[in-house]
Amino acid sequence: MIEVRNVSYRYDDVLALERVGLQIDKGERVAVLGSNGSGKSTLLRILAALYFPTKGEYLFHKVKVDKKYAKRLRPDVGILFQNPDAMIFNPTVYDEIAFSLREFGFEDIEERIDRIAETFGVRNLLDKSPLKLSGGEKQKVILASILAYEPELLLLDEPTTAMDPRTTGWLIDLLSELDTTIVLATHDLSVAYESCRRAVVLDESHRVVYDGDMESLMEDLDLLVQANLIHKHKHRHKKFVHSHYHLHF
């Protein structure tokens, strides 16, 4: 479904991705892991055809994605940004969910909004301004507006950043029920482990240093330290001092 061939990307003189190669089959759930600045968000924006590689190429169903093809890709791909405020621009939650449905020419808009509002538990918010919602509620609304048009590929960029533990649990349960291809960018190993079976790790060199199953990654402490996904520090318990590893959240 997705093929990324030797892709590099630069913001002017700043390197963001370096010779990244990646293949994702239809229906896979892939966690893209790495610390801040490793290139996770840039990779997702390339997969969404918001950015285009400085070098290399990106193929979607064997078709090269360039600026001419990007518009055709829009109904097939949904991306949720880390900051929901960057995606909100409609006066009500109802209009936020309806916007893409109208843009893509759906006729059953009312039915889709009713169904997705029930699934996401936001029916009571439909008449409210999305700008006045909590961070977790905003993420719910934007994700609802994406899933309402049923994209083939769902891209999630640090989706739990603004969510409390209860909403995070709700999201993990929701993802497990979706019948779609998911690429989840995060530095939260616990969310990645609960949501995906495959992990792709970017380190501070902006390259892929691991591509494999999640279980094997969790056992490789050296690699997790290299990718800055875990750290080690001392703890004091009364007179006893010891060190152990911690996940990054």
C-alpha cells in the first residue's frame, strides 16, 4: 500500500529525514517511534502528501505521490496533528465534522455525523464551538471529523499529548476496533505497545534504526537508549539508592 524509497527531507539547511526506506501493507498498524526532532512528524506529513521528499520518492498503491497527485490522495488519507488547534477552523463541532464530508461530496452527511458523534460520545458537543473544548475533547472532535469520511490510511501524530489517562485508554480501544491502516507517531512506548504490533524507530540521525515487531524492540534496551526512548536515573528509598530505566512520556 505504501512504499517510501530512500526519502530524505530538509527544512532549508536543517536535516529532518535521511534516506528513509519503508513499506507498509494494507491493514497494518505501525508505530513510528523516536524522540522529539527525530523526524516522526515530517514522515507523517510526507505520507499525507503535505510535504514532498527532497530526495527519494513516496508511492501510494504503486503510484508516485507528487504535487499533481496530492489532491487525489486527500479522501484516502486522514492525518491528526499533535496540536488540535492547528486543525480547528469551523464555528461548531457539527460543522467541523461535516466539513470534509461536504468537500468530498458525500450525500449521507447527516447519517455519518450522527453515527460518528455517537461512537465518539460528542453528541452533546455538536452545537458548541470546538475552540472552547478541552484539549482531549478537541482531539476527539478532529479525529471524528477524519474518521467520518473513512480514509484508507490514518496518520496519528502524538495523538495522546492533550489527552488524560481515561481518554487515552478510550483512544487505544478505538484504534483496536478500526479496520484501516494506521501509522502512529509517538515517543510514548506504552501507547505504541498497546496499539501496534510493528515498530519503526528513528534516532537522532533521522534514519531508521529499527523496523520490526514491537516485542523484540521492547527487549532491546541498548537500542531504546540510543533512540532516546528510555532513560536511566537514580532513585532513593530511605537509605537505599538504585538506578533503573524509565519510559519517556
